[in-house]
Amino acid sequence: MSLVRQDAVPTYVVYVASLVVGLMIWEVAAQQIPRIIFAPPSVVAVELYNGFASGKLAVAFAGSLGHLVLGFVFAVVVGVPLGFLVGRNRTAYYLLDPTISGIYAVPPIAFVPFMIIWFGLFFEARVALVFLMSFIEILVTVSAGARGIEQSYLDVARAFGARGRDALVKVMFPAVLPFVFTALRIGLIRAIHAMIVAELFFASANLGRVMKDAAQRFDTGGLLAVVVLLAVFGLIVQEVLKQIEARVIPWNVRD
């Protein structure tokens, strides 16, 4: 009897099948309990359709993306080069690592009162929280990657005359790129978390307001519609980053 090849079934088929099976299990399980406790995906799909058809969800989502994108871009611009510096410079590492580790150990929700005091309750505070929650993840991941660059790579580069800027561009930067993409993926998910936390704990706005309104009506379908929207958005951006990573550093990506 011939063995089935591992690549006989396309990856995307397995990917889609896992989502379909998950939705089916959710539908069957949710049908066994009152809708006020947990709505089935069929109800959530109707809520999503109505929300986008009316424009309510689309407008709220666009508003949420505003501070998400701005805070995340700031986190990347600051976190990636600083993480590289901390990872490669001994003085910077011993100077900053204790502070970074201490802040990293603090639950992000603990910073909410400080964000309110420093930035208020509106757009600036939401951007600041997104920045803080994603910045730390990016910084820690990139610094770990920079510290882990094999010394043998640099030795070979020096043997071929690559020093200074050449070693940085041709050896160290490519070596740390896998960690940069990992940092971007983790940081982006943390940014989405911060986006919702900010909209729920500061002045309610955008998707956070939609969730609060649904909670006040005990509308689990409306609540889950926002949750599913965030999950789908997170899934899409993660896949986009994976595709970019596969094109930029194909040697590091496994099929």
C-alpha cells in the first residue's frame, strides 16, 4: 500500500478546513445554550452584515484603525533600531535591560491610569497605549535576535574584508530580519489588544463603543461581531506579514 505524500493535500485546503470545522463546532455548541449567553456564528454573521450595511461597523473600524496604525508605526520606528542597539551594544544592554525587563513584567492594563493622567481620555491617550504595548514586544524580540547573531558570521565577513557599514548591511541586518518580522507580528497583535483596551477604558469610542452598547443590551451577537471582526483583521494582517517575510527572506521561511 502506497503512503500518502505529506504535500498531497494543499496547505490552504487544510487551513480553510480548520476554520470551517471550528465554525461548525461553535454553531452546534452555541445552539445548546441561550443566545443571551453565547450567540452562534450564524447570528454573528447577520450582525456583521447589518453592521457593515448600515455603515456603523465600517465607521467604527476605520476610527479604531487611526490610532492603531499611528501607535504601531511609532513603536516600529523606535523599537526596531533601539532593540538592535540594545542587542549589539554591551553598554546599552546593561544600561537599559533592567528597565526594559521591569516594564515588561508589569501588566499593560496597569499603565491605563498613567495614560489618562498624562494624555487624557481621547485620541492621544489611545495612540500612547498602542505605542507602549507594542513597543515593548518589538524591543524585546529584536534585541534578543540581535544578541543571538552568530559570531562566526561576523568572523567570516571580516575575513572577506567586510567591516563597519558593510558588516552591518550585509551580515547583521539580514541575520536579524527573521526576528524583526516576528517582532512585527507579535507587536501588531499587541497593538490590536491595546486598541480595544484603550477604547473600553478611556472615553468609549469606535469599536469599544460598539461593544459597550452591545453589552448594555446583553447582545452577545453584537459583542461577538466585534470580536470576530478583530480576529479576521488580525488573521489577515498576519498572513500579509507572512507573505512579505517569504519574499524578503525566503531562506528563513519553511513551507
